[in-house]
Amino acid sequence: MATTISNQTPKSNPATANEPAKVAAREETKDDEIAVTWREEEPAHYILQIQSLPFLLEILSEPRVAFEAFEACGYKWSLILYRESENGDVYLSPYLRIMDIQHLGDNWKIDALINFFVYHQRMNRYITIQDGKVKRFSAEEEESGFSRLMLLTKFIDRLNLEENTCKFGVEVFVVNPKKEKGECCCSILDLHLKENLVTWPIGNFSNSSGLQSFKFSTGNSEWELQLYPRGVSEVKRKYLSIYLNLKHSKEVESGNKLHVQLKLRIKSNSPSNPRGGESKYDPTKPRTGNAWFSSSQRCWGYPYFMKLADLKQTPGLIDNDHLTVEAEFNSIYVIQDLAPEPHAAKLH
């Protein structure tokens, strides 16, 4: 479903940015586990297109804005944008609200995974924001989303609005769907196997721009790590970017989805945090991610994995222009649709 909102064309465009959009950079969000990726495919369930910069700025000045309801997974939903303040800073908080709940009866509960999207016109792609966490909707909690996702000023400054149009999107996937159609979730990773830990040594680090690891097999699928020593284009040479790329999977090629939880780190030769106890941020600690892979989404990762300044200044991370990337797979689940009939296909 798509909704278009138009208004008077402005005489000027004060929010036009000269750099690609950056959403939910590590220092701009309250949750380190939020993943930001790019994709070309449009959101499957809802698109909001605003064809007026003044109107966008007007609605973002309101504490709460709700948009037209749309249907997904057998339920009706509404996208809501909140303004939230903390320590003098104003944040944008996107939420989803379940609608028309009168027919659900008492003590109902619906679990769902939510993906939010922002379209970048110059890149001609969508920025995808997700955290892999199940959101619980109930009679007591009809809304769920990302609190203080990004600073409002940075969101406005970094939107590419040269054509005076911006687009937002939502996908929502119900985890406990109605009985006539569901999904089967099965683990395909043995947590006791040594293959769950992948070590990738990299030499001549400073002279590289984009690197691909050796291909490796984990959870009946073939994978590849990608590392960008100067970051991908949108981070402007300030961050190290790391991605996990799905090269081959019989499950995905059969139409199923994979949910992967893994830890990514730059291996350190130092036994403890070199910054002491004053800072909660330790560059040597792994980042835990929850990733979804499907036929249309095969790459996931962190464009803002680590500041290059932290990488270079933290003892033990780079040794004689060499570093080591470690990827530890905690779990891999295959998600398979169940047919309306009680005969479900077997998982191999």
C-alpha cells in the first residue's frame, strides 16, 4: 500500500544535503543492535511519499503524527512518528500501532518483526532499519517500535530532498500468524561445532579499499565476509564497515528465510579494555547482530561498525598493518511457510 501526501511547492529547499543519507549511525541511536542496510526493493507492505518539504518539516514539529492504516499479515497497522527529547536533544521515534482490535477478543497477543525504510533518491535505494527483535502487541501495548532512533536534526539534514519528495516505508511480519497459515522455525546450527567461529586474518590493511574473505560453510549455507577499511560510501571514510554476505543456500533458494544471530569483532591482542573503566564503549568487545536473509536480501552488516580513529588508537587491534576479523555464529534458523493444510513440508 502506498500513500502520497502533496502540498505547496516551496521556493527554496533548505534541507537539501550534499552527502548521502546516514540513518542510525552508532552514536545516533540508543541501541547498538540496530542494523542498517541498503536494498533496492520497495517495502512490501506500506510506502508513505511526501511531496512537500514544508509539509514534512511541519509534521516533524508535532509531538506525534499518525498516518493512514494499511493491512499486512491479516491485521491493520498505522505508522506513527514521535518526537522524543532527552538531555536537550530531540529524536525521531518511528512506531507501529495495531488498528481495529475490537474483533481480537480478550487477552490477545501478537508478536511481529518490524522493518522501517527511508528512500535515498540519489542512491536510488532504501535504507533498511531493523533490530531482529520480536515486538509484542497486546491490549495493554498497542504500539511498538524504535524509541529515539536518530537525532531529528541529523535526520532532516541528511535526507536527500533535491526533488522535494521523500519516501518512508514499513514491513511487518507476524511471528504467531493465524492458524490457517503459519511459519515453521527450525534450528540448523549445532552450537557445539567448531565451524561456528570464523577467523579472517587480513594483511596490508591500510592499502585496501574493499575486501572479501574466503568462502566458508556454516549452517548448511555458504557465506562470505566483506570488510571496507575506509568504510562504504555513506560513512565518508570515518568508519570501518563489515558485512556478512550469503553466497549460496538451498533453504533460501527454495523460498525459505534464514534468521542468523552472530557476533562480529576485531580480534584484540590486549587482555582488557585499554580505556579503563571510565568509558562504557570498548572497541574490543564484539557486536551482536540479528540478521534476516531471503532471496531478496542476501547482505547484512554494519556500515558504522567502528570509528577508524578508535581502530587506530586502540592497542592490540592493528599489528604491523595486520588485523583479524572474527565472526561467531550463535544460531541459524530456517523459517518455512506452512501450507493451509496440516501437511507441512519437511526440513532437511
